[in-house]
Amino acid sequence: MIVCSCHVLSDHDVRSAVHAAEDLPRNAKQIYGCLGCSAECGRCARTLKSIIDEALGACAKACCAGCPHSQAGAEPHVHAEFALAVS
């Protein structure tokens, strides 16, 4: 299903980006960074957050000390396979 009409992102795109990212994205801004785009209208932010939380499972909340996913302040990593051509 398309969750972001501005960039034509599907729920599958979001889940794939969450699982492929080295530093797990936890919000819409971070997922946009992983996908090589940025927010436009913002109508999808809540839906993106829900999909991210679902994809992260137990790591949806702040990871505990020692968790390999806990890297506060890290910049989002852009994966070429998810980068979108943004005009």
C-alpha cells in the first residue's frame, strides 16, 4: 500500500529500509533519510511511525544499554538501493 503519495513510498519500502539500515530509524525524518528523500506535506508521518514501530518490534522503544541498535546521535545512512530520484 502507498503510504507517502509525495514520494510514492509503500509500506514495503519503509519496512525494507528499517531492516536494511545500520542505525535503526525510529521516526519519519530518519526513514526519509534512509530512502534518500525528505518530507513534503507530512500527512504520512503518523503512518510511517506506526510502520516503523511495527517493523522494529521490541526495539521500537529506546534500546537498552548494550543493544547493538543503541547509537544515539548517529546520522541516518542512505542505502543506494533505496535512494529515490527527487526532483
